[in-house]
Amino acid sequence: MKAILNRPSRLNLSALLCFAVMAQTAVVAQSEGQAVNKPPKATRPRVETMGGSGIVARAISQPDSDQPVNAATSLYSLYVDQTEGTTVQSLISQASQQNRDLMAARQNIAIIRGRLIQSGLRPNPTIDTEYTTDKLGTGEGEYGLSAAYIQPIEMGGKRAKRRRAVQLEFEQAEKELAFQERQLAADIQTQYAEALAATEVLRATEQLLALNNQTLKATQVRFDEGDAPRLDVNLVRVEVNRLRAQQLQADNRVRAALLQLRTLAGLGLDEPLKLRGDLAPSPVIDSLTLEGLQTAAMQSRLDLQAARKAEEAAEARIDLAEAEAVPDINIFGRYQQDKSIFSQAAIGRLLDVDKKVAFGVSIPLPLFNRNQGAIAETTAARAQARHRREFLEQLVKRDVALAFSRLQTARESIKLYETEILPRSQDNLGIIRAAYELGDQQLLDVVAEQRRLIEAEQQYIDALKEYHLALVELERSVGATIR
């Protein structure tokens, strides 16, 4: 597994370790006895505490400044395991099953699937019955009974056009869901890079803290032997405590990044999570071109495919609105039975029972409502969908161009750090430390140069993170994996 801090970083740590070993070797040589004749060296005079006042005097005369500094606890191993840790692909797989927002989005597919089923159903028939009687009137026993069966029939191909419109909406929803899944995967990759970068900052800080602890011990021994001023001890002690503070801050950033990862992956907030991976630059981008990436994006972007489906669905809704202007017909059949009584007839009380069967067609006349408003609405919706699709195509090309430029800039920054900034900063620190050992430089100069190197190391980690984030953003803008 290639570490995020490659050869320049390891050289820096080796230089620091060599300095610590040199310092300890000098202490051992001094403590071997006074019988050894040592050549004279240019040492700095010991800082005296007499006559001091103010902050400097109080700092020099602190009674506890000579207490040993305990080594800080390593936290890096709590967050990274290159053997048993969780890879970014594992988190993406878990997120596809456990992310609640994604699970809610999948229900939209089920909702439209129900609408798709509904769009293909035929209209239900109607049964109309009626019974009349004179029981509350004359009470002679007259009654009337009728039953009708009415079947609506859709005209103008409404059902097929309605089903096609909903089918296109269903396909659009599928594209949108796939796009959301890809966006979630990109978000996890981005957050994973943030977490890896935070762990590497923590690791580098802890390694520098360990080396500075060694330097502090060596400087303390030299001070006890009268070969180093108390100022040197205080300077190194301040540097150690400053690195401790940076360690705590880096640890907090790691924990925050891991918390974000757990949330995106749908894991429990207290569920253990260790990372496995690095931010090593990928050489695959050397063969990429902006024109090729933009062409691929126009074909691969799922949100653009969804926008095209939305435009097709808008066109289908216009056809449906025009079909709905065609009136439906109702075919009906009716059975009617009436019983009449004539009590004043010349021959006495007469009964008359009539039975009738009727068939017919009911056709609405589209004199006023020809669905003009719905047709105008769907026509405007089609123009809106077309404008959105065209605007999205422009955004896709812009996003690809920005992401590709960002990736190239990050690649050049990494090269500068690896070939120029870090090697020269390490050389500068080595020269100043050698001069310090010879008495030509103050320890303050060494500390200042070390801080500049630490800053360069952290900027290098940021450059690696920026490269990875730019690559994720390029894949997001293209809509396909390019690594």
C-alpha cells in the first residue's frame, strides 16, 4: 500500500530522526567522562537567570520547566488499518443498502409504478337502478322498476397515450434515482478523501511530535551538563506542546470526517470504522482530453438522460391533452318495467304491466370545453423541459471543464511539492541543524525552519487531497468512472 506521504515526506522524517540521534550521541559523548579530550567547539554561552525580569525572566525561572515531557499517545492507529480496514467501495456498497435518503428516493419508483398500473386500466362501468311506488300516495299498488348498464369508452387513444406519458415519467425517475446513487457514491469518495487526509496530517504530526520529544530529552541533558542554555530547552518544549495541540486538532478533524462517513453510509454513529486506502495520484489522467471527457459526459450523465426523458414525457403529455379533447362515449342498455292500475275503467279495475328494453349511446358535445387550457399548459411545459435540458447540457460541459482544469492544477502542484518544495525545505532544515550543532545558528532558527517544513508537509497533504477531490469531481461531472 502506497502511503500518502511518499519519498519526500519519509526523507523529512529521516532527517529529523538523524538530528535526534546526533543530539543524543553528543550527550552520550559528554557523559562518558572528563578524561576524554574533546576538541574545542563553538558553543553558545549559557543563558543566565540573574537580573531578568518580566515574562522572559519568569519563563526562565519556572521550577517545573525541567520536568520530563511524556510522549503523547498515538491516535493514528485508531483510525487506519491497511489490512482489516474498510475500503471506500465497501462503504459505497453499504450506503446503497442502508442510506435512508436513498431508500426514501427508491419509494418514488414504487409510487410511479403504481401510477403506471393505474394508467392502463379501463374505465369502470356503471349500473343505474330505480324503483318507484305509490305506497306513500294512493296505495293502489302501482310501481316502476328500471335498471341500466352504462359502459364508458375512451376515444382518441387516451389510454395508450396516458400509459406512454407515465412510462416516460417512470424511466425519468429511474434515471434520477441512478443519478442520486452516483452522487451518493461521489459524496462518500469525497468524504473518504477528507478523512484520509486528516489521518495523514495526524500521522505526520505524531511522528514529528515523537522526534521533538527525543530532541527535548537530548536538549535537557545538554542543559543539565551546562552545554545548552535554558532558552533552547524552552524553545523545544514550546514546539512539543504546540505539536500536541496540533495533534488534538487533527484528531478532532478525523473524528468529524468519520462521523460524516458513517452518516452517508447509513452506519450507526458509534459503529467502529477504520480506513484502508491512500491518496496516491493516478497516472490514468495523462491520456485524458477535455473534448473526449465532454463527449463522454453528454452520453453518460444520468441527470442529462433524465432531462431528456422529461422532455419526451412533456411531449407525450401534449399528445394526451389533445386526445382528451376528443369526447368519450357512453354505451348503455336499460331494462324498464312499469305497473299501472286503472280503477275507473268501464269494465272494472284494469292492470297494465309494460316491459321495455332500451339501448343507446351518449356523446358529449365539445362546444365550449375542448381542453384548450390543458393543451396550452403542456405545450409550455414542453418548452420548459427543453430549455432545462439545453441549460443542463451547458452546465455539464462547464462542470467537466472546471473539474479537468482543477485536476491538472492539482497534479502540477503535487509535482512541485515532490520535486522542488519538499526536497529543498528538507535540505534547508538539514543545513540549519548542522550549523546549529557547530554553534553558527540559534535553536530558534532551527525551530522556525522546522515549522516551515511542517507547513510544507501539510500543504503537500492538502495538494494530494485536492487531487483526489478533483478526480472525484471530474468523475461526477462526466458521470462515469475514469480511473
